[in-house]
Amino acid sequence: MTHVLVTGGAGFIGSHLVEALLARGYEVTAIDDLSTGSIRNLDEARKHKRFSYYIDSVMNERLMAELIDRADMVYHLAAAVGVRLIVEKPVHTIETNIRGTEIVLELAARKRKTVLITSTSEVYGKSSKVPFNENDDLVLGSTTRPRWAYACSKAIDEFLGLAYYREFGMPVVIVRLFNTVGPRQTGQYGMVVPRFVTQALKGEPLTVYGDGTQTRAFAYVGDVVEAMIALTENSLAYGQVFNIGNDKEISIAELAQLVIQRTASTSPIEYIPFEKAYDENFEDLQRRVPDLTKVRKLINYTPKVCIEEIIDRVAASVRSTLR
Ligand code: UDP
């Protein structure tokens, strides 16, 4: 039986990936230090006989050596994530993201295990050439602005993954995840969809930062994890970088209105200047849209869940926690 290791398995995306892998009949082990993940995310997975988990850090090399030894494949999701966390804990972000990936690749290389590295649309930086294509230049801001430390740490992870492929022929796939949303994502670290839905359900004002004309394209987590699995199962994906997300854009002001409408909320919308919402060194992005041509071509990827359905599913999940 194929045995898969998921680092960051108790996180929002990790826990959905764990469930999808279990549903495919794999034996799955998760490791998570619960820094941003939650054991409750694994409630479903823990009912399975083919599932085991470790509350520990990917920095624990001895444990990682053992877990990678036992696995046929590694999905490396453990990382410091979320814009707010990155601004608040820059040292932790840089160290976890770079060293964690080094450990995974180094250990997996010894036995040529397949590794999927999760990167992020943040690596495109403030490029204004939308949609973002995998071969585009990265346009990062100054090192005096902490946001870009996250992008740089993930770009190093990508370089390292590609280097292992080139130098040792190791089966490595890199995915750049765009705004991924769905049940279990917490608004605690700034993510807009769970924040708006929670605000709407509590009857609190929806906090739109800036003038709300900035856009994003939100992908459903279930669509994203299916694409991740399909890519690792396709040897043509090795040594390559793929965008995964949804390419249907919506402005943040429109999103706020849609959330109010779908949840039948009476909440008002409150516009908050960026300077008040974030640290003064923060820069927000006006548009972020993936070019999905490459992933579409290789695995026939099409996002299935639209933003309306996403909001409904997130609302159902938030309602169950508010009760
Ligand atoms: N945003 C907002 N109100 C919030 C949280 C976020 O208007 O309460 C905005 C944020 O400024 C950004 C967009 O929503 O323009 C998406 O933010 P998120 O942190 O979810 O993703 P990212 O900026 O990383 O794409």
C-alpha cells in the first residue's frame, strides 16, 4: 500500500489533503507542530485505521528521517503562513520555511522519494502582469518590508526543489498555491473569506481594506488538493512549477457584498485605510490571478467550485463553530 507523509497535515489545506489521500486508499501519516494548524482539523482523518499523526516540528530531523523512510511520497506543506503572522514573526517565518524544506529534500533524496513542495502566489510579488505565468519574472519589494521575506523564503524552497531535480534526478513537483479557501480556514491570520463570513454571521461590520477595488481569485480547497495529488501521480510534472488556483477574479468590495447576500446578513461594510489595517511597511496587491494553462494542459485541471458555493460551504462550517 502506498504510504504518504503530509507535513503540516493539521493545517487548513493539509487536513483536506489528508482526507483526499485517505479516500484514495493510501496509508497517511501527518506531522504538524500545531503552530497554525489544529488537531480538530483531523477529527475526520482520525477515524481512519490507515491514518497516524505526530505533533512535532519538521525541524525534528531524527523523527523526520524515520517518517520519510517509511513513506513513499512526501507532501511538504508545513510552513509559516498568513500575511499577519509573517509581519509579526519574521525570524520564525524565514527559518521554518527554508530549513524545513532543506530537511525534507535532504532526507527524501537519500531514497529518491517523490516530494511535492508547496509554494505560493506570493512569489510573483507585486508583478502587475496578470495573469501570473510560471515563467514570469518575480517582482519583489525591498527587504525593509517584511512581507517579502515570505516570498523570498518560498522562492528559495523552489530553487532548492528544482536543484534536487536537476542535480540528482529526484522526483520533485512544485506548486504555487493561489488564494485557497474553504471550511476550517481561520480568519485569525488575516485571510479575507473566513473573516468576512464570520463578521457577516455575527452581524459585525465587514472590514474592507483600502477602497475594495483590489481583486483576488479564490479557489476551493477540495479542487486544489485534487490537483496536487494528480500532479504527483504524473511523472511529467517532475522538475516543474505549477500554478494552482482559480482564475475567476472578484473585487474585495464585491466579495463583501456577495458574502452579505449569501448569508442574508444585515452587517454593514466598513472601509478601513490600509495604514490602519496593516503595519506601515505593508504593501497590498491590486490584482492576483493565476495563468492556469500549464496545469490545465497536463492534468486537465478545471476548478469546479464557484465563489458562491465556496461562501455557502464556509458559512455552514463557521455556523457550526458559532453554535
Ligand atoms: N482584506 C480585507 N479585509 C480583511 C482581510 C483582508 O479587505 O478583513 C483584503 C486584503 O487587504 C487583500 C485581500 O482582502 O487585498 C485578500 O487578503 P488575504 O489576506 O485573504 O490574501 P492575500 O492578500 O494574501 O491575497
